[in-house]
Amino acid sequence: MKALVVACALATVLAGCGSKPAAQQPTPTATQVIPSTVSGTVPVPTNTVPTDEPTDAAVPPQVPEQATAPPPANAGPLTAHNLPAPEKLGAGWKTYTDPGGAEAGFIGNNTWTRRRDSHQASYEALPSGCSGHLVKGSLPVPTFALTGTYRTADALPATALLLRFRNAAKAQAYYTGYQTRMQACGTGGDLSVKQLWATTTAATAVRSYAAAESYVDVSVLKGATVALLATTSTHPEQQADWAHTAATALESVID
């Protein structure tokens, strides 16, 4: 169950299954980012490019077509080289090749990275189920989205999501909107968010879902890229120092 909840994110950070939706309003799509909800009969993300280019990441995407082939390991210019090597995130960390499947919501591609639909990934990374003030306003949709999966030294799932925008201004707009929503989420709802620390280009929070596991959520902005890293933790509020290490590792390679 632990691997299912996190390895699917961001979303948060970040990428295809779990126990709670990852956006501000119910999504019509059957597959989700960290954490999310799927079933064994729903369609998996499409690998085709939509006819109409989406313009607002705060609006639910259309239900994707069922994929008939594994997603590519790269997303445009984004590759595994734009994700931290596992040893940079901590001793004993490893990359993890997610086999995918109906419950995971995608077809495995025999590697630890996979392309996501950019609208779906950026929408599902937003917090939902919050008891706090509902933040409104449009957010830019990234041009590319790439997910990478890891396992921690304790064999707990971790997922990174990279969102590459058309330019730095759009990345800044999405990052600001993401942080605003996280800070306004509050506690006591289906999702509770507690901020641990923040700078102008990086932040760490704890996402706790009712009757589910908690996640350490690290977000970083650099250039035209926003990176979201989420990992299950048995002691998430004690991970503030580790999150600084993770943020530095992300910042060094994402853009």
C-alpha cells in the first residue's frame, strides 16, 4: 500500500495512484499524481498530444484516452539527467523502476522515468481536500512534465515531478500559485498541510491525508522549471534538514 500511495504524486510530488485526489476540485480524470485515486478498470494516461492546447493548470483536464503503449522515458528536453542521482538525496536511496499497471494508472516502460501529460500532472499536483480558504485564479500549463521514482534507504516510495514551462515567468507564476494554495490549505480537512520552511525559490511542507500516510513535500523553482519531490516518511516533521539537502540536489540539475 505504501508504494501504491506515493509512487503514484506530487505530485504531490508528484505521479499516478493513492488514496486522495491531488487538486482543488474533483477531477474527471481517472489517474492522479501523488496521492491519487485509480481503480483497476479506469483508462490510463494518453501518450498522444491533445488537439486543443490547454491554457489553465487550475482547470481539470479532459479524461485522457487509454494508452496503448508505455510512455517515453523523456519529456521533450527533460531526461533522467534533470533529476538528482539517488545518492544526492540520501545514503541508501535508489532509483525505482515502476512496473505500472491498471492500479498504477499507466503502462510501465522498464525505466525509472516517464513522461506525464503536462496539463494533468500540473493540475493534480495542486492540493485538494483542504479545510482552509479556497484559492482561485488561473495557472500556466507547463510544456513538458517528467516523473522519476525512487526508494529511500527505508525502502519507502518517493516521486519527483519536473514541470518545464515556456519561460521563467510562467514557471514563477505556477510556483507562486502552488505555494499560495499550499499555505492556504490549513489543517483538519481531508488534506492538512504544515509548512516547515520556505525561501524565495524553495519550500518544504508536510502533506497529511486523513486516514492515510504523510508526505514530505519539497518544491523548487529554477529558471523555467518547477520541481516537486514527495516522499513517505514515518517522521515527516523531522525532515526539515533533509529537505534542504533535497532542494539543493534538485536545484543543481532541474533546469
